[in-house]
Amino acid sequence: MGKDITINLLIAEESMSDAEALANKLRDAGHKSHMTFINTREALESALQDQKPDMAIWTSNPSLSLDELIATLEHFHINCPVIVVSEKCNEISTTLAMKKGATDMCSYDRYEHLQLIVSREIENMRIKRCAQHFEKRYEESEVRSHYLMESSRDAIAYISEGMHIYGNQAYLNMFGFRNIEEFEGTPLLDVVSQIDHDEFKKFLRDYTSKLFQAERTEFVTHGLLPDGQQFDALMEFMPASIDGDPCTQIIIRNQSSHNEELELRIENLTKQDTVTGLFNRQYFIEELDLAIPEILNTSDNGTLLYLLIDNFRDIRDNVGISIVDKIITEIAGIIKEHTEKTDLVARFGDHTFSILRRGADEEAMQELAEELRHTIEEHIADINNQSITTTCSIGIVQINKHTTSSQDALSRADLACEVARTSGGNKVHIHNPIVDEEIGKARNQQTHNLIQDALDNDLFKLMFQPIVSLQGDTRENYEILIRMLDNDGELILPAQFMPVADEAGLLGAIDHWVIKNAINLLAERRRQDNHTRFFIKLAADSLLDTNLTTYILQCLQDTKLPGDAVTFEISEKIASQHLKQAQSFIHTVNQWHCNTLLSHFGKSPNSFQILKHLPINFIKIDGSFMHNLASNKENQTAVKSMLEQARALDKQCIAAFVQDAHSLAVLWQNGINYIQGNFLREATDSLDYDFTSEIS
């Protein structure tokens, strides 16, 4: 039980060899662990700053007492089991140790006893994690349910013993109640016409007597409005509960509810690929970012499939884009037919698809991949009297303890897919780090050559995503993004070449290319009387480049561009790792009136502590806080707190990755300065966004 969980094990021992011996005994019993050895309080504090342990084992260590260990864990707010291993273990010593805060105790010569204790605690850990996971899900569903009810155009109320105990705003408005206090405790009969009272009382008595057996029940009556007018009302009754107490939910259907359905369809369009109806790349990555920690923190399995159409370019060149879109749509239909409703399925690129399935093992996913491969191979697309066939290559990767991020999982799946493609295509390949390593090296070298060629021959392409004010500022603000052209003129996304550029030490050179070309373009635009501002990202390599500020100044002077037209972005992580260099860079460019921005803000527990050391102008809240913002109370609280503290420090705030109108409303209510995201507009190669239009 629990042996599939890898634990972070802290061992307080006198010697490393003894600690290793203990850890090996546990590994022999099947308990996988990452062991950290400590023998002094200083070593303990240092270890706790680096990593939170899942379990601690203390031996009779003269340099670090049990009291010190437990007190230090409490000081760092770490609640993990502490197991005492001693030469002597009896009922009295065990009781004494547990009174001090230990979980259990065993003797050195009873390794089997230690293994059983560890097994029990690992199982308790697994149960605790599951409970925390489901508790969080329950809280989120409660918040979501409340939000949906409050935002519904249908009149919704809860009653108990014939009395109103809660109503949403639509219900209060319909029956003329000024506030919830005036509404609570009023009889339900007050909103029903007098002519229907007898019949309604009988219905209510019958329904209440069957409350726990009743499902949704409808009752047609005449509602009574505040001005005495009646209307035909269809009331839906269903069992519900508030704070654990049974009650009844009533819904009075609003005939204009189709407008709400239309809004929902529009909102879904921001998550969907318009050609296939599948989820789009951005939404898939956002969901994968959230799914990976959940999978790793539970015993759930997770598998990622990456599917590529083998001869896509040949088909496109022969039949044209419009017919290719129809073929892609038919393949998307095949994928829909073979996947489950709970799968996360997306069109990931022009001719690639991605599938995330939870709760399935590798063998089941290989069967799914083979089914898809065979069905696509057999499929004949008959379009405009043309019969077109194609095949696909599929890569499979398991999400496990080696998965560090969504980008890591996608890179492995993409690499597995590349192995299948370069082996002749029409194949399925499960990622194998050893087998795939050589192919990965060859592909990285090819990408490295493309990057160098792009730097030498201006084969990068600038893209622009608007950053829009919610406070009436109509100035044009764009974040600069970058794409690379391959040998066929196809655009390559940063996720496909930036990791290689980082490894090759070329990020600084790419930043130089972006800075020069962005400033040249911006200067030309300013000469045409467009008061545009560009936001330019900087990599860590650039921040560490002592010649960067000289290069920026030269670009500004050559183009006569005022410094306040440019804002340089530094990520919170890079700034925290290179604080002195960040301070020096910001101080220098501030002298030329350039603005600076701290991006991915809020990821670190010390975000505002970092901010105190950096005189920046903007902060950009990390995109993870935007996920389900309208219904996620925890994210709402975090965003509100960040905005309040930022205002106190006179920093302007940008929300990245805004997903929908409901999230936008939450941000506006909390006073956000600017928003950015695909909901407004995806990155394009055009500078034509209308910053004077109203956002809806």
C-alpha cells in the first residue's frame, strides 16, 4: 500500500553511511524515497528551506535532539510524521517520544517494524492527499455553484418549511425585494397568486412529505408581482441542502435564458479551435499545467498522446488550405469518436493533436493510439470529387515523477512522435529516454542550426498581443512575441525552439534581435504619429550581459525613440535569482525613462519582498491565477490581495491569460489596470487592435 508514492525522506543521523543504510532498508521493502541527510540544527534549517519533507526519521543523535527537530519543523510550519529509531524501545520510551510529538518509535534491530510504520504513514499520507484534493474540489464546486446561481437570469430560491431562506438577485428583482434581509423568512405563498393558494398548499405538502425521495418536480401556477400583476409561472422544485440541512430549491425559468446560452457559447469559443471544435492549444496547456500537479499528488495515472498528420504539407500544397481544413475536421471527428468525454482533446497545431487521459495505464493508451492510427490510415476523405488518404504518427508519454512541467511532458510526447515519424510514419511510439535520446540530440542540432540561420538571415518574425486598459487609457500597448521560420517558411512556436536556444546559449542573441527590430518598428510607427508602446521580454542571459544596456541605448539613439515607449519585462523567477543584476539593469534604463515590468508575479511566496528591492513600474500577475477566476474563490482572494498591495506601492497591474468575460468582470471590480489574453485577441503580426473600443 502506498509503495507507488515517492517520498521526500529526512533522516537525522550521526553519519551519512548510517542514514544511507536506513534508507536502503526502506527501499528494499519497496518504499521509493529521495533521502536528505542532516546531523545538526543548521543543516536541518538549510534542508527545510530547500525542500519540504514528507517524513522524518530521528535517531539518538547527540548533535540534534528530538525536541529541536520537532520544534524546527513546527517553526517552518511543516506537519509530517516523525519516527524515532533508538537502541532501546519499550512502552515507556515510546510513550515519552510520542508525548514530545513523535508519531511512533522502533528499535534499530527491528527493521521490519520500521518498514511497517513507514508503510502505514505513507498510506496515511496518500489518504490525506486524496482528502485534501477532494476537499478542494468540493470547495471549488460549491463556489462555482454559488457563482452560477448568482449570475443566472433564472429566478432561484431556497425554501424550508414553506419559508424563503435564500434567493439570488434575479429572484429578488422579480418579486420586488430590496435586499436579502427583507426577503429571508417571507412565505413562499407571497409570490403565488391568491387564486392558486389552495392547490399550491396541497402540492407543497405532498412534495415536502417526499422530499428525500423526490426528484425534479414541476408545478404550473400564477406568480404574483409586486404591482399585483400575475404571470404564468413554471416552478421547478428539487431537493437541496444549505449547510448540511435539507431544503428545497425552486427555479422559475426566465424565458430569455437563451441569451445566457448564447453567452456560454461565445465564452467557449475562446477555448476552442474554430475549425475542429476541439479545445485549442492555449486552453490545453493551461489545463495540463493544472492536471500535472494533481496527478503527481495522487495515485491517479496520466498519459499524454501527441498525434501528427504525416503528409500534411503535401496535401496542403496539392489541394489548398480550404480542403485541408475539411480533412483536419474529419480527423478531429475520428479522434472525438475514439476518446472519452473526460479526455482533454485539443488541436495543438496546424496538423497536430494532443490528448490527455487520466486513470488509464500505458497499455490502454497504446491500444487507443493504435486504434486511432489504424482508423486514420483506413479513412478516405472524399472532398470535391477528390479522394484523399493520410496516415499519422503518435507519441505517448506517461506523466510521472520525472515530469517537471507541462512543457516537459509535451516535449517528451513530441519527441516520441518524432521517433515514430522518422521511422517511416504511420507508427505509434512510447517515449523511452534511452532510445529517444539520440534522435532528440539530432533534432536539437537541427533546431540549433535553424536558430543560427534565423539570427544570420533575419528569419525571426515579430508577433504582437494587445495589452488593454480597463481604466480608460486608450494608448496602444503591445507585448512582443516571437516566431521562427523553418526552411519551408512555416512558423515555429517558441516552445519548440527556445529550450534549444537556452541550452545553446543563444537566448541573449535572440533578445538582441528582438530589441533591435522592435525598436526600429516602433520608431517608424511613432513617426506616423501612433503613440504605441512595446513590452519586450528579457531572458536571464540578457540580464547577465553587461553590454545589454549599452546595446539598448544605442538602439534608442539610432532611432531617436523616447525611452518611455519601451517597457522591459523580467520574470519574477529570474529577478529573484539575479537580484543585483536586475537592480542594476532597472536603475540604468530608468535613467532613459524606459519602464520595467516584473512578470509571472505571485508565483513566489516572497513576491512582494522581491518587489521592495526593484523600482519597477508594472507587475504582471501570473496566468495561473486567471484559471477559472470567476468561480475560484482562492484565486479571487489572491488576486484581490495582490492588487491591494500593488496599489499601496503605486505599481500598475496587468492580468495575463484572461480567459473569459466573467474573469474580466472580476478583475474590473478589483481595479485591475490592464488585461491581456486570447479572450481579447491572440498574438498576430498586425498592429491594428482598436484600443478605443469597449471590451465586452
